[in-house]
Amino acid sequence: MQENHEVMWKSSLEELVEGYKENKEGYSCIFCGENFVKGRIYQIDGELYDAYGAVSNHIANNHGETVDYLLSLNTSVIGISEVQQQILKLMSAGKDDKVIAKEVGIACSTVRNHRFKLREKEKQAKLFLALMKSLEEKTSRAINQTDIGIIEEIHTSATMVDDRYNITDQDREKTISTYMDENGALKQFPVKEKKKIIILGEIMKNFVRNREYKEEEVNKVLKRMYDDYPTLRRALIEYGFFERTNDCKIYRVKE
């Protein structure tokens, strides 16, 4: 199964808004990858649902409305500023401009200015998507297809999006073969940022989403891979692969 961020990037606008992808077998949640098989009946909180009802219920109960889920992502991933993220969250909650201005600590005129900027961004995004789609159709080549490999997708919980994530599939294969043995153990933790991200992404394949891990459980997995497991654990937090509670006792795969 693809990582959920890869599924998200490859989804259509309509699928992103709905929160699921449909195929002949059933429905798949874009946000976490959980599948619901057509023809099967699901019992949820004492009620019976078909696959469509089950995936809709799952999204609502586990991820909320799409707008709220997307607004929970890192601002560098969704392409807006932190102030715009605050404003949009308040708009999503039904707040008017006066309340938004007060809660964010800006003038009402500034809220209106952000509305204007966001509307312009929306119009530009439509034209940009049309441009990229028509370019791909004309050249039969996706924009992330380079002469030396395919540029891979960034995980949606990345704390900062920059050139460190300009990683091709060949970069990944070479780095993994250099720094990891055939059993998945780490020979050495790389110094270069891009290689760190590749290795950390590979390490995360040992953890599953929607599950809480105690720190000792995380340590046990990481220790099998590398003696200096505290360094790996800190890096997984720093680069946005893991999130943990304030008391540092519980870890979850960050979405």
C-alpha cells in the first residue's frame, strides 16, 4: 500500500474534497489509507453501513471535515502563511471578520486583505493546475520526471519543505543500499540532510498509523536498527515523522 501522502498527492481535487478514493473493490480513505470493501456490511456504534457509508463515517469520526484536516497540515505543505491558516480555521468555524480580527490580533481591513489574497491564490491555482495538466498531456511526461529518476512525494507532516526533499527514486535506492544492510539495520546515520530524510522515511516503515507507541516500544524498534537509537528518535520528531505527548511518553506516526 502506498503511504497516505503519496495517495493524497495523486488524488483528484474531487477526491480530496470527498476524502476517499473509489475503485471497483471499494473505497479507501485518502488521509490514512483504511479500506472499505464493497458488498461488505460494517457495524459502527451499533449501526450497519455499506462500504460507502462506512468510509464516510470513518472520515467524519477520525479526520473531521476535509477543510479542517487540510488546515491541520503544515503551512509549507498547503502553501499558506500561519496567519492565513489561523484565519481560515476561524472562517471554517463560522466566525465573522470582526471576531477573526480580534482573535488573530489584526485589523478588520487586514482580514479583508487576506480574503482578497486568498481569492487571487485560488484563481491562480486553477490556472496553474490547468497549465501543469496540459503540459503533461502535451509532453507525456510528469513534471517530477527528471532525466535521472522520479522526484518523490514529500510526506505531509514535513516540518519544512525545501530542497532537502528534492529526492528521486534513484537517490533513495542508492542511499538505502549505502547506509542500510540487507536486514534493514543502519550501518551509519548520514550527515547530509537529504540522506537523513531518506533513511528516516525508510525507518518509519516499521511503524503503523493510528496506533500509540510507548517510548520503550519505539526504542525497542529503533535499537534493533541502530545502537544510537536516541539520535534516531529525536530526528523522527524533528523531521515531522513522529509526534509525541508533552510528557514524551506516547508517540504516534504524524499525519
